[in-house]
Amino acid sequence: MRILLLTHAFNSLTQRLFVALQQDKHDVTIEFDINDETAQEAIDLFQPDLIVAPYLKRAIPDSIWLKHTCLIVHPGIVGDRGPSSLDWTILNHGNTWGVTVLQANAEMDAGDIWASIEFDMRDATKASLYRNEVTTAAVQAVQQAVEHFQNTEFKATPLKQKLISAKGKLRPLMAQNVRRINWQNDDTAMVLRKIRCADGFPGVRDELFGREVFLYDAHATKGLQGEAGEVIARSGLAICRATVDGAVWIGHVKDKTHHHAFKLPATVLFADKVQDLFEVPEAEGYQQIWYEEDKDVGYLHFPFYNGAMASQQCQDLLAAYQQATKQNTKVIVLMGGADFWSNGIHLNMIEAAKSPADESWANINAMDDLSEAIIRTTSHIVISAMQGNAGAGGVFLARAADEVWAHEHVILNPHYKDMGNLYGSEYWTYLLPKYCGEDHAKRITQARLPMGVGEALDLGLLDAVIQGEKAGFIEAVKSKATTLAQQSNIYDRLQKKEVQRDQDEADKPLSAYREEELRRMKKNFYGFDPSYHVARYNFVYKVCKSRTPLTLAAHRSMSLNGLRRAA
Ligand code: COA
């Protein structure tokens, strides 16, 4: 079938749907929902059988839904309507939630129901639930709806019919006055729910050090107390604020009035205010990196917010990694975080730096140091285990390990070009030919599309896919890593690894790869072409796209090719 994904942005859910529908052998293309005219133009060009809208911020116009079947993915259970579905259920501490696929009609979220799936809720941020439970349910529900669409006997159920028994209802946009934290009254659990139900967007409006800010990335603390509402400590990137029955760490904040009006670590935004605060070591406070050991295997966890890795974070991770290589273990597993393995250099921190070019340079060098240390490790077999997605340099950093394992739902974006034609480093020019072969390396670098684990496995970006519930991923990785560490040939394998590394080094030293990559990166950062700086600015400030990139809008590039051929 020809399926047009009409979407506000190519977000994680849309990316997974795109991959899944393509795997199901549908002909899929994407159009950003910019205005009625461009949407209509896409329909005229592509002539879709079906329009699926995974993520919209406005209603589909009558002129479109009256003529075409348009299926909307709504992140709520049957009967739920309104723009703050997940926010309400997190705030109200719901046990289960769901996704409904309904047909667009004159009333928002009130069309006939084509499919719905429910899932158990988890204590997590809205963004994390969206990237995991909602996305998985959405893919299943859309696949069901597509099957129903192909079955001429199927009749979608009118919402009115379902409303008799449905638990969902119409709920308004959750305004900031509902989200507001009453520090003198709300207990820690409520403060966490209020921040989590607004994280990643829009954040909870609050006041810190006399400035109006939006709060994100909240975690419960252990054993800290103070006067409710007071900032009482700092730890790593976070500050600690007392509640009526404990305290919370707040890792990230946004000050919309500041000249850097995007999310930044709390201790960076308030660098001048936090110096004298009581400092809690990261291991007991806001912990971004931790190591655990079990049966000859060391596990390094690094759940950096949004998978972004600033210079200091890369350096801290490198130090932790070097420490791990000194332990009497045989395997090291790089676990990343639950939502992201890594998304490469930290674009927000770069944007906020005095010299973004210098900070880009420092950040890519810190990433390269880490990548190099992984590549040069001959004392251990190193595994990258992806619980969550990876993008840009994060994918190539993972490939620096001997093996890359990923959960079946992981999506990779192994490309840098969307960031203003960034050349990229992390030794990708060494790693891709080595693990993927020259042809696949070319395919990977030329594509600018997300890929699922099947394709990544075929191309050599992954070595193993771990199936099953996400909740069981860590246990499955531990079992696999333990088996690997206990294999009788592990010492042979380590010896071979050392010989291969020496051979590779003799063929072309790592320093030469790095030098060549960084020469190109220097041009991106300091050269005459400002594309990278412009793209980074647009990314960080979330500047809306005014057109769909041709890499996504296959229907537009097809027509362009047709025109070129005709000319
Ligand atoms: N630096 C800083 N923030 C980053 C980031 C990075 N490298 N990568 C992602 N983020 C942030 C996004 O701004 C977004 O922030 P929000 O919480 O305010 O919404 C959040 O992480 C999630 O990203 P989003 O783009 O919504 O996720 P996605 O799953 O839809 O897309 C990517 C994933 C990887 C395709 C996309 O995030 C991306 O292109 N990131 C930039 C990668 C890059 O170019 N890195 C630099 C070169 S190494």
C-alpha cells in the first residue's frame, strides 16, 4: 500500500512507524504538516491509499479527510481526547494507559476507532513513556489498523458506541497553573509527577534564584532534607530542592528569557549561584555514570539526559571506562541509558558556550578520546548494549566496541549530514569499513534515514538483537555477557584481538584516521560555510521546518527526478 505519513516532525515515534511500515513492504513517504496547501500537494504527488498522522499539532483540514482515509495516532485510551493525554495520566498516577488509532473527522480525536492497545504505566517522564510504551503500542495499533483498512469487511467503531463503556474522556490542555508546584504542600512523589508529566515538553514553570524557569529531569534524593522549596545542595549537573517530606534533584532547566533559552544543566545555567551550595558526591547524588560488576563482567551505565554527551561527560566516562579496564574482569558492557545509548556531542552545551566553534572542537576531541580508548582495549571484550536509540556520533561510538547488541525496538540514525553537513569523527572512517565493509560503509554514510535493527544487523552496525520486553533487556544482556565471559576461548579471542589491533595499526595508525576526520571537522567548525552552526542553532531552538527535507519526502524527490529527466 502507498502510505503517506503526515506529521508535525520526524520524531522518534514517526521514525519507528516509518521503519515498521517499510518492513511490512508498504511504500511509505513523509510530509511535514506545514499548511493545508503543502499537505494537499503531497497527496497529489504521491496519491496515497492511506494517510497516517502519527504526530500532529493541528487538525487535518476537511478538504483532505473528506476525500481520503486519514488515521490519527492518539496517545490515549479509547474515549480519551485532548492535547495533554499522557500528562494527565502521569499526574493522576494512572496504572494503565494506551494508544488509539482513529479516523480524522470534523471533531478533534473523536473519529471512528480503527485499533487501540493498552499498556502498563511506569514511573517515568512523559518523553520516556512516549519513546517506549506509547511508540510500541502505536506501531502495533497502526499495523492492526492498516490490516483492517485492507479488509473490505472491516467497519471502524464509532466513538459514540465505545463511549458507553470507555474509561477515557475529553480533557483540556494541561495549563501551567495545574502543573505549578506548591513547595509548601506537595510531597516528593507529587513534585516528581508534576515535573515528569511535563518532561521533555513544556516543563514546569517555577522560580529559581529569582528567575522564572522551566524544570526537567527530576529524581528523588536519598536522605536530604531542608526547608520546603529551598535549594539545599548540588551534585554533578543538578541542584537539590527540598520538599515537605524530602528533596528532589533537578538536573535540567530552561530560562526562556535568557539569551540561551533552551534546556541546560541546572548548575550550568546557575553557575554563579551554586558555588557555595553543599556538594553531594555524584555517587550519592545525581549520578550520571555508574559501574557494577557481576561474574567477570563490568557494566558501565551512562544515562545522560537526552543522550547528549558534553566534553566533561565524555571525560568522566573515559575515566570510568579506564578504571573498568583495570578490573579483573573479561568483558565490559557499555550500557548507555534506558532511553538513549548516545546522541553524540552535546549541541545545547555547544550553543551556550562562549565560542561554539571551540566547544565543538573540544567536544569532538573528547568523544574521539573515548572512542579511541574503546578501540585500543585489548584486555577485555567490549560490548555496546543499546537499550535505547542512538544517533549521529553516538552510533559510531557504539561501533568502537567489539560487538554491538541492541533491543529489537532500537532505532539508529547513523548519519551526521543533517547537522549542517557535519563530516563526523569518532573514527567512523576506520570503524565502518572494518565492521560493515566498504560497500555498506558507503550506503550508511549516504543515507540520511533512520534504520531499524534488521537493517543495522544486515549492514554490520549491529551484531545481535535482543528480543522481548524492554524491562527484561538488562537481564538478557547480563546473561549473554556472562556466557561470553565464561567461554573457554575468551583468552584466544583476546589474543586475536590484540594481533588484529597491531595489524590494523601497522596498516594505518588510528592517529591518521583521526587527523583526517578532524581536518574536515575543523572546516565545519571554523570554515567559511556556516551550515553546521545554522543547523545547530535551528536544532537547539527547535525552529520549525518550513519544508520537508527531500531525503524524507520521497514523493517530492520522485517528482523532481521526473522533472529532471523530462528536462
Ligand atoms: N545534543 C543536545 N540535545 C540533543 C542531542 C544532542 N546531540 N540529540 C538529541 N537531543 C535532544 C533534543 O533536542 C530533544 O530535546 P527535548 O527534550 O527538548 O525535546 C531530545 O534530545 C530528544 O531528541 P529528538 O530529536 O526529539 O529525538 P528523536 O528520537 O526524535 O531523534 C535524533 C533522534 C538522534 C535523530 C535527533 O535527536 C538528532 O538529530 N540529534 C542530533 C544528533 C547530532 O547531530 N549530534 C551531533 C553530531 S555527533
